[in-house]
Amino acid sequence: MNGTSDNQANNSLTDKELLNQFKIIEKLPEQDKNVVKIFLDAFITKGKLKQLAFQAT
């Protein structure tokens, strides 16, 4: 609750390059942000599926 969202993000994300990329993405038009979110979701899902497949073997 204390501090700005930038301060909270700086404290939460340790990868400064990723944090800077998120800041740039935040300024994009809503449609472009949605595309980025779709790609992130797909990448995260792919990682989870790989992990599940590895656990099943």
C-alpha cells in the first residue's frame, strides 16, 4: 500500500531489463498490450506443459 506502483515493481522484480520492458509496454496502445499479454500467456503455458510432461516421465 505504501509507495508508488513503480516502487513496488522495483521491489518485486529483480530483473531490471524486464522491468524496463514492462514500463515501455505499459505505454503502448491497449491492443498492442493485449498482444503482448497473449504471447506471455502462451509462453507461460508452454513452460507449465513442459514441466508437467517432464514430471510424467
